[in-house]
Amino acid sequence: MRIQHIRNATMIIEADDKVILVDPMLGAKGFMPTLTLFRFKPKRNPIVGPPDNMEASLMWVTHCLITHLHPDHLDPEGERFLREKQIPVICSVKDAKTLEKKGLHVSQTVDYWKRSEFLGGQIEGIPARHGYGFVAKPMGNVMGFYIELPNQPSIYLSSDTIYTPDVEKVLTDYQPAISVVACGSAQLDIFQPLLMSMEDILKFTRTAPKTVIMNHVEAVNHCPTTREDLRKAITANGWEDKALVPEDGEWMEVS
């Protein structure tokens, strides 16, 4: 399996002749307003543009997975791309009507803890809790995905979540070969963080049985955790052969 990290949570999974786009935030640098005013320096988002090699990769996309509807996971440019190309979209049962109203081609819906056929293999929806404490409720529905494709390593896309018993269940019971974790520790001006703290990122990485890909960093202004922070933690724990912190546009060969 080849995986390209695009930016933030946007990635491309290449599995034989299937090329799966995940959470497409494809727009230019600064098309969204700042997400914090005083906790972190106000900056228009995303704070970086898409990588130079993104357009070439998008030419080959055959399917799209959408974990939730926040604009740093599905932006207007992502919607335009999916709509114009009529890319088959796979999403939560809770998001299908909204996406269909946008003119997207929803080819399959996924429910929580239920496996269904997907590209000759299987996909299952995994609960995700987008924040610690009260803030998770207004952040709305989020779904992670556990995917098994023929002759490919299994992959768990945990999406925007904190560390929960559901996350731990997938890591320990399903034993994914690849686990993707959102690591920016995002915070608004008020309330607790929206994503895992560094302590929980380390717990996730320690619990994951095999390869961990760390994303959702250095793309939106309310995410304080950096690639340097993550790499220092990886080195301190001796996880250099286990955890990957890709640069925007970087391809990874994962087995």
C-alpha cells in the first residue's frame, strides 16, 4: 500500500488499482478565517498551501472517504473536485443527506460498528469523539474507519478524536497494520482540546500494534503540536521504526 500525506487530514491511499482520497481540503492557503483570536496567533487558514504534487495525484482518484463535514476536512474546493469528477463518496450514514444536497455522488454509507463490503474487502465505522469534555457535543458527528482490502495491510483512520475506549478497542482487538492519528492537539479560544493531548498521542502510538502515521499538524492555526514535537517524542520512546510524521506531499510505502 502507498499512502500520500497531502495536508492536515487529507491523504491518498493507493491500493492496487483503487486510489482513495480521504477528507479533501484542497483549497489555497488562507481561504478560511482564523480559528482562534487569542489562545494562538490569529492566522487565516489553512496556514500553508497544498503541495506542488497534489494535482498530479488527484488525477488518479477513484473513490473518496469523508470522516466528517468540518471545512478543514471537506472544503469548497474539495466539494467542487468531487462534484465535477462525480467521484464515488463513502461517508457516515449521518452525513449522506448533507453531502447529496451539495451535489456529491454518495455511493455508500457506513454505520458505527457495522461491517459492509468495500472495494472487494470490508469497511467498518468507528466512533470518534471530537474533544475532551463538553466541547465534543457541538463539534458534532465524526466517524473513523477500519478498512480491510484484498492483499493489503489493514488500516484504521481514527479521524478527529481523543483517546477513548472505542479507539483502544480497535487498536487492541482489530490489530490494524496501519493506524492514522490526528496529532495537532487542536484548541479553540475556550474549552478543552478538540484532539488528543500529547499524552494520549503517545498512548495511541504505544498501543497501536504496528505502523502509526501522524497527521493533522501544521496546517490550521489552532493546532499547537508540531512535527518537531512529535519527532522528539518518537525518538525519546524509540519508535523510529514504528511512527511516521510525513511532510506535505510525501509518499509512504507501508506494508
